[in-house]
Amino acid sequence: MNVLLVDPPYRASYPPVGLLKIGRFHRERGDAVTFVRGLSAPAAEKTWDRIYTASLFTFQWNTVVRTLRFYGGSVADPRRDLFAGGPLASLLGRDLGAAAPCRPVPGIVDSAEKIGLQGGDIDTLLPDYSLLTSPKDYPVLEHAWIASATRGCSGKCAFCSVREVDPRCVEYLPLKEQLDNCRQSLGERNGLVLLDNNVAMSPFLEKIAGDMAAEGFVKGRGTTADFSQGFEPALFAGPEGNRRADILASLPLDPIRIAWDFSGERDIYEQAVTAFAERGFSSFSTPLLYGFSDLPEDMYLRLLRITELEHELGIAIQAEPMGYLAPFLKRRPSPAERARAWGCSEGEVRRFEELLKKFRTREKGDGEGFSALFGKGPEDFRNRLRRRE
């Protein structure tokens, strides 16, 4: 059997791990497997027994549909032999099959029967990184290995679709075999990026930290580690939060990623940042959700407090504003749509987003600079958004 794996031509820092697991499954069956990134005319000119395409976010709808249509003529029957998997295919599978003849595969491929073959749980296989013709296509792989210490998430955040894509909650996965696989295919790396959705919630957090330390990811050894999906602030507040911070204190985490989704989380966010700062961490990153159940003034208050904490604790926090995207929306909301939700003008939304970009270039902990740019209070901030009306 000749098999083609396709990663669509959207921007991606990470390789399609699920696709590479399917590649290993087919190779172990004795099948010939080829991986391509984007729209490859030479690959499309051939006839394949099966083609598997990955997908990520639903706002990449047009790119994924274009990819499926591009390769649709390269199999005998695309509704049987052109497979589409990943988050987008899980959330919008029926629509995807209508837009481009294909065979959507929702959720995790935890059984080969989901792709019409005999075999076990494909998701437990190690990704075959040797299939990548150019690992440099994925920036993370240039400096780090990637792995998962848990899978899924037991949280029920109203704005998140993780549980719809992966409803399981696997609270511990050993790292050694995963990292040995990375070492064999990619060579040595000084960095480790964990893809877990909510690792701090695992009751095996101490064991996970021990696994990382056993592989050399410890402060002072020239290595770095990054829980790329970040931590919930509530998990690092109070005595139990301090216990979790103690567990992670010896790891070379850079940056510490702590989300701040709602202005009402101010107290627990402060506690979480302080817990890590007191343990010697100075580099932080904070995703800031907006456009879900907030107003522009809420972002002002969060950015102000971030600036104050930088000054008070002697740290640097990279704010990462993230506009809410409904799980089934096939594109990013326009400024006009965001304006209707906020009850303001489109111009205010555009200026709001312009100011968010400027926040990234500010001097850390500079309260006066913040006031000069954003105003001296929420009302002043809102007036600045209206100024050009």
C-alpha cells in the first residue's frame, strides 16, 4: 500500500504528531509512506492507495478545504481513501465532507478500525519523525524535543473545545520512551516542549517533574523546558498552589505560562505569578482571552496589573492577547463582529487591537509609559479608543 501524509500549508510551529503516528502504523504494516508539507504537485500527480491530511484550528477552514480538493483526484475514491483528521475535522467533520469529498475521522485514532484497518490503538504509537523531509519546517524542532506527559483535560472551560476533540483524561504518560524516540530521529536538543493541555491538574505532577529531571531537564544544566499550553492560575494559588510550585521549582521552565482569562481572576493570577517569582523564575508569558464575556476596559485592568507586577516582583511578563474564536467558526471574527458584541464602533475595535500590539514593545514594569499609552484609568482608555471617531 502506498500512503501519503499531508500537512496543509498553514503556519505551524509543531509537526502534526497524530499524522506521524499514523505514518508509523503504516510503516510497521510494511506500507510505503511519504510525507509532504502543503500542496505538492509531484505528489498530487501520483495515485495513492490512501491519503491522510491533518488539520488544526477551525479558522483555517479555507486552507484545509483547498488542500483536500487539491489531493482529491490522487486517490480512487476520496470519500473512501482521502482521510481528514485533527481538531478541525473533529469539530466540523460533516461540513468538511460536504465542502470537499473526503472521509473525516473525528477525535483520537485510538483504534485502527477508525481508519478501516485491523490493529490496535494508533494514538499510543510514537510519532515517526524520520518521515519529515525538512524538520526545519517546524521551528520548535530546531531547538527542542516535543512530548506529552498527560492527554486531554478534566476542566470544563466554556470557551474551550479540548474535551470535544479529545474527551479522555490521561493523567500520566512516561516521558523516557518519547524522548528516546526524539533523540533517535532528531538528535540531541537542549529544549523540551510539553504539549499537555492542563498538566498541573494531574495528581502525578511530582512524578512528571521527576521524569523531566531524570532526562536532564534541571536548572543549571543549560537546558530549558516549556509547558506550552500553560497553567491555570487557580492551580497555583493558596497552600496547594505553593505545593505545586515547589514541585516545579527545580525545572528549567522558560517561560512560565500562566493564563489570565477573566478580570475576576486577578487575585489567583497574582498568587500564581508570585509563587513562581519567589522560587526564582523571572520570565513569564500570559495568554489573555478577550471577546468572550468581557469589555475593552477589562483588558486595560489586566495589562495595568501585569505592568505593576513586573515592577513589584522584578520580572518580565510577555502578554499574549488572544481573541475568542467560537469552536465552530470557520474564520476569525471581523472587527465589525467584535464591535457588535462589545456595543462599540468598528474603529474602537481596530484601535484596541493596535494598542495590544504596542503593549508588547513597552518597557517592562514602566507604569508611566503604560499610562502614556493606555491612559490613566479604564474610562480614559475607552476615550482614547473613541478619539478618532
